[in-house]
Amino acid sequence: MVAWIVALIAVAVAIWSATRTYQARREAYGASARVELTERQAKAAEARTLALTEEIRQLARKRIPAAATALFHRSAPVPGLREASGIEGDAARLLTEAVQAARTAVLEERGRVDAAARSAMRGTSAKIQSLLNQSQHLLHELQHEYDDPRILQLDFRNELALRRTQATAVLCDAWPGLARQNSSLVEVVLGAQSRVPGYERIKVANHLRQERLALVARAAEPLAIALAELLANATAYSHPDTEVPVTVQQTAGRGALILVDDAGIGMDDDALERARTLLAGPSEVLLTELGDPPQTGFAVVGRLIARYGFSCHIESSPYGGMRAMLRIPAHLLTVIDDDRTLSVLAPKPVRALPAEAADAGPGAAVEPAAPAPEAVEPAAPGPAETAGASGPGEAAPPAGLPTRRRRSRRAASPEAPADRQRAAEEEPGLRTPERAGAAWAALQQGTLSGRNAPATPPQAPPESPSDDQGDET
């Protein structure tokens, strides 16, 4: 009996010992596994810390500077997170937010700096513009006292400086600085032409149905500034031996259209897209976005478009360069009174040929559709605002310089009111497709007859076109 008891105790002790040994081994294995897991976790944490450190270094050295550069050059690449970094979740989101915050801060600071620069330039432009206007008045007085062509040349250069100053002021949200009355549309075109180097290359064709169509006072000077910028681009970026045709015509919607064509170098797709963006009249144009040196032409036109309500579109020209289409809505147009004398330099409207004359052939004589107010010799338009007048006792100016001629006003023909009344009665209220087609055919025939007319020999410009470059490409 005692032996059985001893045997049971021995078995129990053996089982207990085996159990303890197994548990001890299990605990040892678990501890080893935990140590190994801890080591792996520590290595992974160290790798993530190293990757995060590298991402922060890349953020500071590459991503934020690249994001700032992309604000000036839209095609500049901005690197993202590295593919092998293993940064995910909140860390990746925070890094992306840091780039966006840096971009926002750069834009805000650039806006503040640009606003300060515009304010300084606006004040400076106003002072320079005032001095140039005083110089212009003094030069006009000298032109009447002294017969020296150099005064006219100096006046023209003063006009060029005044245009540049006006453009800078407009770009900085300033008032154009010149008040006008209601002005003939063709005379505004001639005024813009007189502000451009190489003006003798600009050929204006008048296709207006109403000869006395005019711009309202508040839009006259802004349109002259905008058109002068477009003409400066056309003359500067086309060959000096080529002409710059300008066509003034009325549209079916009671508005007007000015076409400026050149045979220049044209524009690539990126430059054309950028120009159209500026001409759309954005709410704000930063000076730092205009290049170095700044190209301000289209930006100035866009600012005037946004403020005064006309529009401009550019496209390829049939002459090989670019065509600018300046559209003037009806609410900016009026008709000046008959007692206002138009400039003798203003080209007369090109009348459409009657159907009988068109059928008779190019050699047939054609009677004009309406009598001209007075016979005026063709003259190459020069700086219309700077040309002096020659009286009977004054010496004639040297050949090649534009002059303003005094002409007495002629009494209106008794048939003129009747003709105007008849034309007003014949003006259709609604334009049918047939009438529109006939009008376009007449316009094309008039354009052809105007181009076939003998051209006036160009006069020598007061300065070389290379003295002033355009503002756009």
C-alpha cells in the first residue's frame, strides 16, 4: 500500500516538473519573440523617422522653392512625396498642407509687394505725365513762333514718352489723365496713330456707314490708348517695309469694329494663350508676371477693357502676322453734331460701288454715292496733334513733315438734309440675310476699290521706328 502511495506521489511530481518545464520554455520563447518584435519595431520606427526627416529636408530644400517658382513659371515641376519614403496618413497630409501654406504665403506677400509697387509707380507716373503735358503745351507755342522741324521731332518724342507714361499709369489702376469731349471715331484712330513710331506705315481705311460716328467722352481717350498699344505692337513686330492696314467699320449690332493687321512674326500657342488671358481683362494683373523687361501692351489693353466695356480679340492675320479686333459696343458710340468740323486728315468713308458700275467693269467711271463735304487732298497722317498751322505770311515747312491746313467752313448743301433724311428712312429696322449678304458684298467691293486707288507717297517719319519697341510678342 505504501508502495502505491509512493508511486503516485512520484508520478505527480514528475508531471508537475514537466509542466513547469514546459511553461518555462514557453515563457522563454515568448520573451524571445517579444524581444525580436521590439527590435523589429524599433528598426521600423527608426526607418520612418529617417524617411520623415528626409521628406522634411526635401520639403525645405526642393518642394517649397519649386512651388514658389511655379507661381512665376507655370510649367515648372513641383516634386511630391518620394515613392520609397513610406510616409502615409497624417504625416503625408501635413507635408502637403505645408506646401499649400507656403504657396498661399508667397502669393499674399507678392500681392502686398506688387500693390506697393503699383502705388509708387502710380504717383510717379502722375508727376511725369503732368510735366510732359506742360512740355507739350510749350512745344506747341514754339511751333507757332519758330519754323524749325526739330521742334516737331521733339514734340513727337514727347508724345511717345507721354504714351508710355499713360500706359504705365493705366496698368497701375490710375486714370488715363486726359479728358475729351465726344470725339469722331476716325479722328480717335488718327490720334492713336500719331502716338506710334513708324506711323507712316499705318494705312487707315474708313468703312463707316455714318461718317460722323463718334465715341462718347469717357471712352475716347481710353480707346485711343488701347489702340495705340495695338498699333505699337503691329509696327514693332513686323518688317519696316510692310504696311499695317487698319480698317474701321460698323457692325450689324450698332457697334463698331477696328481691325489691326500686320505681316509680322506671329505668336506661338503659349504666347497667344497668355495674350488672350490678359486681353480678357482679369481683375488683377501683377507687375511681376509681365516679364523682365515687362511686356505691358496687352496688359494695358486688358485693364482698359475691364474698366470701360469694349473688347479685343487676337488671331492669325491673312497678312501672315496677327490680327487684333477691337470691338466697341453701341452704348459707347454716339453721333457728333453737324457743326463740328472733322479733321482734313481723316480718310473719307469708302463707298460701295453701285451694281451697274460693278457690271460695267473696272474701267467704267463711277459717280460717288454721296457728295463729299469738301474736296481734300490726300495727306499721309502724321502726328496730328503736334502739327503746326501755316498762315499766309509764314514760311512753308520742310518737305516730308506733316502740316495742319486751315480751311474755311463751307455752307452745307441744301440737298444734304434731304439726303440724310432719305438715308435714315431707307435704313432697315431688321437686317435680313439677303440684306446682310448685300452689305458684305458692297463692303468687299469698296475695300477692293480703295486698295486699287493710287497710294499717297509716304512721308519721312520724325524718327526711326527702331527708337521705340512694342510691348508684346
